Amino acid sequence: MSNFLYESTEPRFKHLIGKKVKFFYLGKQIVGTLEFAGINHKLHKKFQVTVDRMPCWPIDPNTIEEVK
């Protein structure tokens, strides 16, 4: 995991880095290992979630949950 991605992740989601999460993207539930969750200031300035090297945006951060 990139230290930059961890440091750039919104603090309320840092504890989920490396864990399996689920969230909704384009009306579908996505499940994967969280690598980043936060605003992507370089590309589009929207809330982005990256799981398993797949970036998804825009995401409603309230839909992100840990899969237990």
C-alpha cells in the first residue's frame, strides 16, 4: 500500500485501509479491499474510493461499510 494513499485517505476511513469494504457505485454494490477513500484533488475533486486498484467516483461516503 502506498504511504501517499494512506496519508491522503480521509481520517474516518483510515482504519479500513487493507480491509474488505462494500459501497454503492452507479447503482451497484461493489466489494473489494480498500486502498483509498477521499477527495481526489489531482484528477476530479470528487470523493473517490479505490478498491483492488479500481478507482470509483463519485461515491457517497455514507455508503462505505466494512464487510465482516
